[in-house]
Amino acid sequence: MPTSIITTDDLREFKMELLEELKSILSKQSSGTLKRYLKSSEVMDLLQISPGTLQNLRINGTLPYTKVGGIIYYDVQEIHRVMDENRVKHNFDL
């Protein structure tokens, strides 16, 4: 397995990208443009997962969903809850 060295410049760049993304999300949320429910394709794009992985998350009960007229919808708040519950925390001193 190759080793990658992360520099302080890399971390600084990551921080700036993350802050910009958070600003974008917060501005969308405050303007009310964020959706409450997402379709499967939107969830796959958001989480960068395959259709099979999304299906596994449904089947094993990890990600709750609602099916209406053959279309599966996912509550954005539930996606955030699942992400928070599965957060991995490391104690790295930077």
C-alpha cells in the first residue's frame, strides 16, 4: 500500500475547500433551496456510492426510505443522522 505524505499546505487547502462548501450549503439552506427528500440518484451522487451500495443500505435498514408510486425517496435529515452516527473520530494532534 503506497504511503502519502500530507503537508500543512494540503491541510490548509482542504480547510479552504471545506469552508467554501459549507458556506454554499448554508446559503442554500437559508434561502430554502435545499430539498427535504432526495431520489435514489441524488443520494448516490451526494454520497458517491453505487446503486448496489444504496440498495444494501436500504436492505440492512441503515438508511430509511419511503416508496411512493415506485419511486424511492430518502429524508435528508435521516441521511445526516446516519452519517453522524457512523462518524469515525481520530485523535490526531495537528
